[in-house]
Amino acid sequence: MNLKITLLGGDGIGPEVLAQSVKCLQAVEETFNHHFTYTEGLIGAAAMDRFGTPLPQATIDLCRASDAIIFGTIGTLKYDDNPSAKVRPEQGLLQLRRELQLFTNIRPVKVFPTLVNKSPLKKHVIFGTDFVIYRELTGGIYFGEKKLSEDGTVASDLCEYSEKEISRIAHLAFKAAKGRRKKLTLVDKANVLATSRLWRKVVTRISESYPEVQLDFLFVDNAAMQMMLNPNEFDVILTDNMFGDILSDQGSAICGSKGLLPSASIGNEHAMFEPFHGSYPQAEGKNIANPVASILSIAMMLSHFGLYEESRAVVIAVDKSMRKHVVTRDLSATSKYGTSQVGDFIAGNIIDSDENLNYNYENIGLGKSTII
Ligand code: IPM
Ligand code: MG
């Protein structure tokens, strides 16, 4: 298969972890005889420094012309610490999601058996955790009108959703649930918010087309608590932009390190793949960031294009790195391996063999069914 891939490293550790994903993709090309081309684009603080904008038009054009985008991370301390900055690096990512209409963000949360001890939660609580968050990505409070009074003492952010915005992601979430354990939990705050009540109405109506899927509802405060007490109860979580952002970070902590989990942002025409985690500016250039989330996001990309064996080979190589303790310091304080050594190991272990077919795939990383 030929694929045109845009690489957006962004800020902080983004370019470093992304470089490991490219190594792995090159290994996939060689092993499975594909041809991928890579073009780099600028976004975030890196773009602001050069062009004064976090999302230059050239980057948008590049993304539109490609089959897939692999994204690193965004944000720097310089802007985080300055609440009065007029433009922020994060706006580049938000605008890109909106421009490309990447309305569904898929975030699988699955505990690697080799890492159960890394979780802050007790083993018996997290054992078997395997759920996926379907987070709405181009609407809600993130994109509603923002106001600041002239004297700068009152601010507001509008949260708005239309039936159309809710139903397009709801259908994808129900389809995912159908292929999994057939349970969908809508997480909202319908006891307080009008938008949440609209979500309930639309999702309940759509559920009639998916009778095999059990639909239930949880208020977001309760969902946050249940995720800590009994993460096993979840299969597919469907939620809005803001709640999905918060719950997905919480979900990643369950797995032992924020550096492990990938995500896919999907629209009708474009797809972007990125880690859950942020730009971790304190680690920039130190070769200590965990590249696994980024590498697993290319596994999601490969599945997205129907390259299931290739995707499986990447996940198995990641699992092998954990079994052999070739991991970064977030997973093993005394590890001598850095970002690029872990990347080399994983890329070097991407193989096409019968061994992969017999692998107990259900026990590792990304369940196949969580991959679109
Ligand atoms: C994420 C990030 C982004 C978000 C930030 C960087 C704007 O936290 O992808 O979860 O809030 O969506
Ligand atoms: Mg987030």
C-alpha cells in the first residue's frame, strides 16, 4: 500500500517520540513491502516562533493532501505560564481538528499485563481493564464563543452541541460497542447541563438502531469515581469534548504511565493519530520520554487502513519491549534505555511471522476491536 503521511512533531517531546514512530513505520514498510512517504509540517509553538501563527496555511494544505497525519504533542511552558498570551500553541491543534472535521477521538484504555504493577490502583481492581473512550472532538465548550469583559473581570465559554454533532459520533460509538462487549455508557452531566440532556435524547433515539448494545448513563462525577473503583465495568464510553479530555487522562493513569496510550482522531475525510499525553517540556531533548504512546498510535493508523497484520506486528513488538524491560525510566526508574533506544528495539522487532499469528493478542495492548 502507498500512503502519504504528514508528520507534525509539534512541541516539547513531540518530535522525539514521533521520530521513533517513523522508525517503526519504516520497519513496517520493509517487512511488509509497503511504500509510505513522509512530509513534515509545523504546528504549535514551533510554528509560532517561525510564522507567528500556531497553524500556518501550508500545514493545513499539507494535511488535506495526505492520507494520514501523525501528530506529536503541543504546548510549551512559555505560554502555559502566561495567562494573558493572545495566541497559544494549543489553538493550532484545535483549529486543525476543526479544519479537518476530525469529530471523533478514539482513546482505548487497556492495561498491559506486564505493567499491572505500575498502576496506582490495586491489581485486582485494574486487572482486565479494557475500555475505549469515544470523545467528541470538534464541538462543545472547546469551540463555543469565548468572551472577556472589557475590564477583564468576567469571562465565559459557551458550550453548544447540535443533534448532528451528537449523532455522527454516537453511531460510530455504537458500532464499536457492537464489535466489543456490547455496552455503551454515555457520560454527561444531564442533571445540570442542557447540552447533556440533548446528548441523552439523541443517543437514546439512536440506541433503537442498535438493540444488541446495552446503553446506560453516568454523570461525569460518578463516572470519574467508577473509573477508579471499578474500571472493568466500562466497555465503550461516549462523551463530549471536555469530559472526554478529562476522563482520558484519568484512564491513562490507570495503565501505569501517561506515556503508553495512543489515540485516533477520525473524520469523514481525514484521520490523525496521536498520543494521549502532552508535550512534557521538562523532558524535551533529554531522550527520556516514553515513545510507546506514539508508536501505538501508528498501530491504530495501520488498522485504520486495514493493515491488521502490520498493526499487530507493531503491538507485539511493543509488548516484547516491555517483557524484555527495554523501557524508559517512567516504567523502570533504573532503566538505561532512552527514547531512541526503545524506538530502535521496537522497530527492530517488527516482524512478519507465524509467531505473530499465534500470539495471544487479546492479552496485550490494543484490543483489535478497539481499533477502527
Ligand atoms: C488532548 C490535549 C488537548 C485537548 C490540548 C493540548 C488542547 O489535552 O488531546 O487531550 O485538550 O484536547
Ligand atoms: Mg487532554
